[in-house]
Amino acid sequence: MQLYRPVGLHELRLIYQSGMRAFPPRLPEQPIFYPVLNFAYAAQIAREWNTKSDTFAGYVTEFAVDDGYVAQFERQIVGSRMHEELWVPAEQLAEFNRHIVGLITVSAAYFGPQFQGYAPTHFGMKDMSPVEQFSLLAHLLDYNGVDFLMESYANRMAIFLHFPFWKEHDFSERDISAAQKERVLAALASTWQERFPEVRLPGATQTL
């Protein structure tokens, strides 16, 4: 069965750290894990709720679960017919993760105006905002290709989390033209596909 799950920035970080293979354990005050059954519902939550959360970011994850296993969870409708989800008890989430087929992917991303993103803790992008990170990458691509590759590799989590934000952001205030922005995005996507082909970079074209 194909399922969707809207997540915020922190949860997506944990999913990425799992190799895109598992959702993190629920918090004590979260007794149920709620995957949803269609993209529109997941996108609505990510866009209207997650972008107003503490990280001001909402991502739609997409994944498949073994049909025989997932059939035990009754479908629940919590609003209109579109609002259909499964209720998985938190204590069963580890077993649920083991029945995910393939990798979890990110099929959409939305950002609020207060989005601050993820600040790396090392290398050139250390403590930078997403806009500052992209500005640094644009500079490195123009002046030192080796440093661009090293920074891209060292801070690949930031690139994974921020790539869709960078695609939609206007960097003119940083004196980065639309053509330069597209050149940086293309270089990041190409580097990612070459080095990490098993994980889809959100928002990037996979056939480069």
C-alpha cells in the first residue's frame, strides 16, 4: 500500500539519519502514528499546519508498506472522505517500519515566511541560515570547485533539507541571478545523484 506522512523539519532529519528507512519513535504524549492514504490530505497538513509549527516547514513523505501487514490497520475517516488515515499504535511503530518496502521519499515541501532551517555544526556552512548557506555554495562553485564538492559532501543533510526551499527562494537580495541560482541547483543535484544515488534529493530532477 502506498502511504503518505506529513512531517516537520526535525522529524525529517531523523528519517534521513535512518537512511530514509524508518520513522522515529513517537513521543510519550503521542500514542498513535498517523500515516495518511492520499497525497492531497498529506499536503494539506504539511502546508497548513507544519508551516506554522516551530520550524515553519512541512514535508510530504511517501512510502510503501507490505499489503499483507498493513491490512490489520483499519482505515479511519477524520473529516471529509479525503481525510483518510491509518492509526498505528506507537508501540507498533518499530514493527511498522520493518514492513516499509524500499525507501521513504519526499514528494513535496512547503515553507513559512519565518523558516530558519537547519544550521550545520561544522565546515563553511557552520551556524549559517539556509540563505547564507546557498550564498556560500554559489561563491564556492564560481571560485573553487573542489571546496564546493567538499562542502556539499560534508553538509549533505542541510542540502537534503533545504534544496526545495532554495528552488523557490528569490536570491536577488544576495546578488545571485536566476541563472546563477539554477547553475548552483543543477550542480548540487548532479553531485548528489553521483554520490548518493540511493536517496532522492527532494525537488531535484533524477535524470541529469
